[in-house]
Amino acid sequence: HFTAEKYNVEPHKALEGLVELINKKSEGEDLFVLLTGDITSKGNKKGFEQATRFFNSLFEKSKINSKNFIVCPGNHDCDLSDEAAEDRRAIVIEKIIKEPDGIKPSYIEQCISVQSNYFEFIKKFDSYNYINKSISNHLLSRYEFKVGNKTISFNSFNVSWISRRKETQAQLFYPVNNIDIDTLINANCNYNITLFHHPFHWLNHMNIRKFKDIVNKLSNLVFT
């Protein structure tokens, strides 16, 4: 929950303690940093600027390579400050929930527009170059790495794409039909690690089973 108002990165005891722990316990080459969302408090540029400074400092001072930085967005990573735009977006979200089989690409684009600062943030780290663009989109980022003679994938699901200001359980929806799950499962990976922000019970009851089935089929390990 980085914010420009509340957080000063340099110097910061949490950063110093984390760097010391990492450098003491690990060689770092195969160490990954996973964030399951809510990187910022308000999803604005200032919050992501603070987060960028923090993690750049972490990677500079520790044994972790910035290519091993895996993230997914949370509801607080959505910039919902434009009330008029959010009112229009809310109408689209209601259409999606009522007619989940008829999700237009324009609906997706309008809903994820509040995450533009997040998508700019992930481009600032080397890990962005390890996203398999051929099977990724704004709803799923598939990171792939060679570790020794093994291939490890990280499946970052964007469950927060229709997050709103006043969010309640069982009202989110993940468009499973927009994901090529067969390609993901059949890809030549030895280990599949999945991460997403909201636990399953935040999803709509009509959607939760389908999403859970995909996660279970795809994953050796799940972080949420």
C-alpha cells in the first residue's frame, strides 16, 4: 500500500532489514519476489513511483535479480479517482455480470483502464521481458523462466479488473472464456505457480467454480 503521503523509502528500516535477511539467507540467483496485489493504496502514479523506488533499491542492494519480480494487481492498484469515469465503468461492469458470455473487447478495455498505472509499473522491471506475450493479455500475465534444466511458469491472474470503490464479497467475475487454458496447461513447464489477489470467495457464485477449476488444473502452487 505505497502512497506518496505516508511513505519515505530512504532510509527505511523495513528495506534495510529485508535486504539483510535476503543477503544472509540466499544466493539470490533463483530467488523470486512475488506480490499478490495492493502494491499501492490508491492506484495513482505517485504510489507506483514510491513502489518503483523501493523495489529498485531492494534489487540494487540485495542478491535478487529484478527479472525475478512477479506481481499481480489488487483492488487498491486501480485508480478510481475519476468519479464520472467510474460511474460509466460501473454500468459496463453490471452488463458483464448480467451477461458474462457476451463480454466485448471494448468492455475489457474500459474496465482495465483504471489499471493503466499498474501496467506501466510492471514494464519498469526486467521481469516484464519474461512474460510470454503470445499467451498473455491484460487479464493474465504468464511469466516463464529456465532454472537449471527446469522451466517454471508464474501465472498472474488479474482478478481485480472489475474492482470498484465499495467492494463486497461474491461480486467479482473472472472471464475464464477469455483465457486459452489448454495452451497454458499444455505448455512445456515443469512447475506452474499461480497468483491472484482476491481469494476465491470474492468471486460471483456462478463464476467461482469455473475459475477454481482452471486454477486447480493449471497450478502446482497457488498464492493469493
